[in-house]
Amino acid sequence: MTRQSWSWPVHKVRRPNTRVRVSLRLEDWPSDDRAKWQDATQPADVFDHPGSASHLGSRTLKGLIDCYGRWLGFLRSIDPHLLELPVAERVTSARVEDFCRALAETNSARGGAAVLHKMRHVLLHLAPGADWDWLHAIAKRLTSSSTPRSKMASLRMSDELYQLGFDLMDQADAAVAQGTRTRERDALAYRDGLMIALLAADPIRRSNFAGLAIQCSLMKSGSAWTIVLTAAETKGGRALEYPVPPRIGERLDQYLARYRPVIYGSHTHPGLWASDKGCPMTGGAIYDAVCRRTKAAFGQRVYLHLFRDAAATFWSMESPEAILGTRDLLGHRNIDTTDQYYRHAQTVPAARHYAQIIERRIGPAASTRPVRIQLTKKPRSGPCPPPE
């Protein structure tokens, strides 16, 4: 029987039902998978070699566990007995195609490719003797067949984001000045403004930003605040320090003294970004708050990673030769990473420089020089044919 061809459908994917768990937790994996994964992630000691995945960071490991758990969850949903098979025997091209069909309901083609890439990454550690190149090829074809989302439509310059943050804080101050007490909604607006301004000035990654804690990763010496991230906390494995600009430092003092105490349950934890649920904001909650505020201001959501693009673009425009500074600001270990993901930041200065070259070549009077265009009329051989 001839296999029918299938391609990733082009349609607006539906939001997944977050109340239904589709990924198996690590503790629910088959015992053989779980034991092999624990061996692969085992750190080295003086008597033993490290596991093959022991060098990966906690955030990377979480992503791998979630995606492989999603594969296991899919297998359980179609036939729980499949989980009793050896790791390599479960993974067939037919089942992977069915898995892709399930992913297509809630993921774009690029999202599905990312799941397959991470699933293959885990399989390389669980069954290193098997050939997984065919799975890599499928993921690559999915990636190449999709159209990446353009960042430029949502990109805003760092100075615009910085100003928006201060506008929100000023609005909260004005609302408090008109009333008799500080309301929680004003405190939340001030908090969101401070987050946006600080992200514009110090564009750290979402997990690090959400994990900022007073006098832990956010230190004060005299009147100056500094964000201090250890090597174990950063994606690149490098210790990073970001001085908080004095103007934002003053607003940070005001937030801690006046606004943060008003937010419900803020006294029970050291997290800088207190939520109204009595705990620190998660990365997802910060993402939602920033997207909501930027959409209201600009008509387009500026998601958190775009703050890093904005920093690269803004610095490129102001100082095109400072790509090494951009690399250090974003915490990249390799300059190729900065160049690969932020190459579009060079478009503006390159276009500006190109325009200057043209202007020098044709001279300043070119714009006032009249241009004459001679149109030659082609004689019509007959009446136009009637429309079909």
C-alpha cells in the first residue's frame, strides 16, 4: 500500500488545554528510561566519569525532559503497552508521523521541529548505539519548510521601552498622589513599569530576571544596585554582573519602600517581582505582564526576548563597531551566537551607511534636479478584446 504524503498543516494552531497534562513527568517515565537518564545526567566524582549529559544546565535539562515526556505521553495515549518496549523499538517512522500530527494541533512547524530535536537529544543518551540521523533529518525538513516569525514587526528600540517603563511608574505615582493610600493595582502598574525599564537597560534572560531576589542576585552597595548572576545561574555558564543605572536605582528604592509592601504576600519571600498571589512572579507571569503593557502602548506585544534584540539593534545603531560589547551585554560565550541571532540589528546602520555613500556619489543637488521621463505610446492595433 502506497503511503500518503503528509505535510504540516498551515493554519492557526489552537491553544493547548493546560489543564490536561500531555507530557509524562520524569518520575512517570518507564523505569529503564528513567535509570538511563539518571546515569546520563550523573555528575562526575573523584572515582567515576561524568554522565554524557552532565554538562547540560538545569533549564536545558528541563526542556529535554518535557519534550521526551511529551513523546512518552503520546505513546501512552495511543497504546500504554508501547512503553514496555525497549527505547529504540518504540521509535518508528510511522509513530513519529502520528506524533507530528498530534503536535500540529497546537504547534507550528518550527515548534514541532524543536520538540523532535529535543526528543532526539534525549534518545542519543538513552540509546546511543541506535541511528537517530533520520529523526534529525525530519526535524530539519520541518524547520526549512516553515516561515519564521518576523521579529521586526514587534521590535521596539530600547529607548522607547525604557521610556514606557518610566511612563508607567509616573502614572502610578500620579494615581497615588491623588488618593489617600497606595492601591495594589497602582503598585502592580509601578512594578510592571520598573520591569520594563530594567529589562531595557539590563536585558538578561527571562529565568534570571524572574529569579532576582533582594540582597541575593540583586545587591546594593551604598546607593548603587547591581545584578549579580553566578555561572551556575546563566545559560552560558559565565558569571555576569549588570550595574543598575542610577535613575532606575532610585525608582527601585521607591518600589521597595512604597509599592512592593502593598502587594499581597510580598513579605513572605525575597523575590523582587512580587505577584498578587503571595509568591514571586514566574517567568510566564512576567512575560504576560510585559506583553500586556507593551501591546497597550504600541499596539504590538514586545515579548521578553525582544528586549535582547532591541539592545543589540540599539547598540548597533549607536555604535556599529561594538559587536563585542553586544556579545558581552547579552552574555554570549561565542560571537557567532550574537551574529547569528542578531544579524538583523546591523541592517539599520548598514542601510544608513549605504545611503550616505549614494548621497556622496550623486551630490547634494541631485534631489533638486528635475527628472524627465519620456513615455512612448505604442499604437493600438484595434479595440480591446471583451472580458471573458
